[in-house]
Amino acid sequence: MHVHANHGGHDDGLDRRLRLSLWVTAAFIVVEFAAGIRANSLALLSDAGHNFTDALALGLALFAHRIGGLPASASKTYGYKRAGVLAAFVNALVLVALSLLIFWESYDRFLNPREVQDTIMLVVAGAGLVVNLVVMKALHGDSHHDLNVRGAYMHMLGDALSSVGIIIGALFIRQTNALWIDPLLSVLIGVLIIWSAWDVIRESLDILLEGAPRGIKLEEVSGALREVEGVIDIHDLHIWSLSSADHALSCHALIEDMPPSESSVILERIQTVLLQEFSICHATVQFEHIECCGAQEICSETALHGS
């Protein structure tokens, strides 16, 4: 027996927030890149690169949000829900590659320090912090339940922190003329990028490899289902994710021998527990019945497929 809880379709509000965030971020990239060249600051150029991955994350999130809303078909029976997960995974790998480039350039700057214009660094980093905080506020609510949006949100958080670092670093450069601070900031930004990417890589890989969803433990689900009235035992339990927000389950449930009209009540109870306690909206449950030959006789199990 298959149960499915229907969810709402395309979220126009999220679509609009992602589009606005993308355009604001893209515009700031141009400004920061030009300022980085003018100030001869690797930290600003690195942050512009980080902002570019922010824009990429937002673009991928927007793409995944739109394609994820497409209906299922005969060949894509679950629709395109995992398009967003794949996009998040690719985006995180791009982040790691960018970090390695930043590390390489930072190494060269440590060996060959270059003069930087700290005033430009201060002004642009301050503007960048404002941009990041505005975009983060727009995405905060959706980041709790959408992996792609959370990936974009983490990008913006990382860039906000790097903007703070650049502001502090520019102030130190102004006071001490220590040019090594600029490549040091770049290294720290690179580390921050990898840190923000790792969580997305791990969760997206779990989904692509059909691992158990984050926050859901197999034994807890099994225990909750065994507590359902009418359920004797649960086995062959499998839980996986279709996307960061849609989870699926299949299992065998042992119940007393009864007609389908009565077992449907048990199925509804199982569905309610899965949806309310674990946010699992796709469930395939196969009932197995116990046949008793007499009150004092040992009961034997026979597997019957539910319809």
C-alpha cells in the first residue's frame, strides 16, 4: 500500500526572493572585483570570487526550485526533485576548487607582498557586509527546509564573515602597514569557503546515495511504528530522501489477519505518525498477516501483499 501526502506547488515568493538576491549579488561582484584590482587587494578579489560562488549558488537554487516544481512523468516518476540536490553538490565542489586557487595565490602573496589601498578595502567590505546581510534575511526562512537554499544561505553567511574579516584586516593594515595581513585574510576566506561547502557536500551525497535523512533515525521510526495500534511488528524498513525536504519510506508491517477494509484504518494511523513525527510524506507499506488456527495453537506468519 502506498500513501502520499500532497504538498503545495511552486513557491512564487521564494522564486522572487532568489531572483532579487541573485541580481543584487551579481551587481556587487562587479563592484568588488573592480575595487580589488584598484586596491591591489587579494582579499577583495578572493571575496569577489566567493561572491561569484554565492551568485552561482543562488542561480542553481533558482534553477533547482523551478525545475523541482515540474510534474512527474512516465520516465521521471518522482519528478525532478533531486535536480536541486545535484545542483547543490556541484556548487559545493566548485567552492572547494575556488578555495584551492585562493590558497595558491595567497602563497605567492606571502612570498611577494604587495601594497594595498586600505580605504577601498574598508568601504567595499562594508558595502559587501550590508549586501550579504540583506540577502541572508531574505533567504533565512527557506534555508531551514531546502538544501539548495541553505547552501546559498551558507555562502552568504560565509561571505558576511569574510567581509567582517576584511574590515578588521584593513584597519590593521592602516595602523601597522603589515602587508601579509591581506594574503592571510585570503587564506581564512578559503578555509571559510571549504567549511561552508562541506556540510552541503555531506548532506547532498547522503541524498544521492539514498542514505537516511538527516535528523531521522531508523530505530526511532521503527519504534514509533510498533506503537501504532494494530501493528505487531515492523521489519524491512528503509528510509531515504527524494530531496532535502521530501522523504520516503518502505517497510513490512505485521498485523492480525483481517480484510483490507479494516487494515486501511491501520494504514491511516501509520501515515499520520510518519507525517506528523518524521515529516515522511511518501510511504509504501506491505502488510503481513498472522493466521491463527486456534486459541491455544501457535500462530504462523504468512506474507500477503497489501493493495
